[in-house]
Amino acid sequence: MFDGGDGFALLKDVDVRLSVELGRTSMKLKDILALNEDSVVMLERLTDEPLDVLVNGKVIAKAEIVTEGGRFGMRIVELANGARAPSEAAA
């Protein structure tokens, strides 16, 4: 049935949703309905705080935003288990 090799081999091609959360806030519905094109909504996260990286809604890492070729990207700075990202561990 199974060859006893890599137990995760069957899962490596499963699609998951990766998202980055910039921040959150709570608002009353009346305030949301009053939003317009020039509205600013303040989030609880500070500008120098790492962002949450989520897979299917579960935080797996912290990251910082980078830009490359006119596009946004992210650099992983910490994994959820507290380990440093591989590129930082070598530094």
C-alpha cells in the first residue's frame, strides 16, 4: 500500500491558502458604513512589528514586507515554533 518512505510525500502537492495579515481593528457597523474613498482605518499593529503569515488561518511565521520588481513580497523572519528562518540562522 505505502512504501514506508517520506510520510509527507502524498501531502506535498496539496494546495493551501497562504496569507499575510497586516493588522486588525474592531469597528462599529455604523463606522464601517460611513467609510469612503478617503477614509483611514487605524490598525493595532505598529509599523515596525513583523506581520503574521497564515496557512489556512493558522499562524505559521512572522515576516516583513519587501518589494521587488514593483511587486510586494515577504521575508520570513521567524517561524511559529520560535526557530529562526534558515537564512538568519546562518548569519
